[in-house]
Amino acid sequence: MAGPELAGSLTDLGLIDEYHLYLRPFVLGGGKPYFAGARPPLRLVASDLVPEDAVRLAFVPA
């Protein structure tokens, strides 16, 4: 797990092959975005339901 700053740095260096985002639909208010800067171009390659009403999304760079 990493914060958006680390993920952004690794993305800029081309070191991320695949992103896995786990989402659980509820509202908390404010927070940090997944990507600190501009969102990189991504392509959805998989989506799965996981326990406790969450969804796993897998993306690869487009």
C-alpha cells in the first residue's frame, strides 16, 4: 500500500506494471485522490467482487 505521492513518483519513472484499486462504496467526506497529479492513461483489465461488499479493479498503463 502506498500513498498518492509515492504512486505518482513510481508512475513517472515507469515502474508500475499494474494498478489494483479496492473500492468499498461509502462516503467519508474529503480525502486524498488516488493520483496526486494528472491521472495516467489506464486501461481496465479486470474487475472482481471481494468480501465485505468491495470491488477490486485492475488497470494497466494504456
